[in-house]
Amino acid sequence: MKKVELDIVALSHSVTNSHNYAVVLGESDGNRRLPIIIGGFEAQAIAVAMEKMAPNRPLTHDLFRNTLDSFQITLKEIVINNLLDGIFYARMVCLKDGELYEIDSRTSDAIAMAVRFECPIYTYEFIMEQAGVVLDEQEAAAQGGKSKRVKEKKSAEESQSIETMSVENLEKLLTKVLSQEDYEKAAKIRDEINNRNGIDSGQS
């Protein structure tokens, strides 16, 4: 069965459930999107890895990644392989001593692991046909523009309080919020420090 490669294109609050989040996967060679509702913990786990942040204590997914590394097991890819009654199912394809092993997983956990191992994310055509959303070029451009404007506006509002702080105080605040495991706020502070120091936050 032919696989469809996906990329993470968005991570945001769920429109239908304020207590959950939505991770939106986009077709690598197409204009279809696959939105998947996930919990807050899993969203945080994905965001922390995408921002390349190092928590004071390893999160569950970091612990699992460290365990696999210790036993020289590599996560080769993840596959979202089924959709039943609105629930996505996934498996992690691992490589150990030249042998492939498949491990069943919740889709949100599999994605969090894929970000940590920087491995590809796949699904099948029948899942894209059932749950995928097709965007034409104008819709894709409009969605991208709206997302960028909202993000820039929110970022500007939230940065008002930290942009007036000194780098020294920002570093102290960063240590504090990391100890509180508030990784979303830590990411904003880290970006502000990088901007002050002339560092591209996308490369940190």
C-alpha cells in the first residue's frame, strides 16, 4: 500500500474543544491537510521537541527516546495506519541490528517521537481520503497569511512585557519558567534572548 509522507504544518488549540489541541499534518507533495486532535500533554511534548528545548527533567517521550538510544534502537519512521470511529491509530517502525520492529502507538505519542528522532511521518491514501482536507492554492495562501498575521499579533502582545527586561533578567526568568516546566513561555523568552544576541532562533 502506497504511503503518503506528511509534515507538521501547525500546532494550535482545537477549535471544537478548548481543552485539546490540534496538530495539522500537511502532505509533503500536495495540498491536503490531516488535522488530528491531541491532548495538552502530547501537544507540549511535540512543541518542546520542535523548539529544541532541553527540560530540566526529561519528559516521558524524552525518557523513551533515551531508552531507545541506550539499546541502540533507531526510530526509522512512524505510520498513521488506521482510522476507526474517528480515532487515528499509528505504529512506530524501529530498527535494531538490521531488523525492523513495529510498535503500536497512539498517534500523538508517535508524532512526538518522530520529532525527537527527526524521522518521516507517513499515512495511507485511504486515510487522507477519509479525513484529509483539500486546500486549493488560494485557500492555502489565505490560511498561511492569516496564521502568520495572528501569530505575529499574538507574539507582539506577549512580548511587550519581556522586551523591556534586561538580558540578565531574561536569563533568570528563563531558568525560573523552565523549573516550572512552562515550556511555551520559555520558548518566547529564549527567542527574545536570541534576538538580543543576534542569534537566529531557528538554528538553536
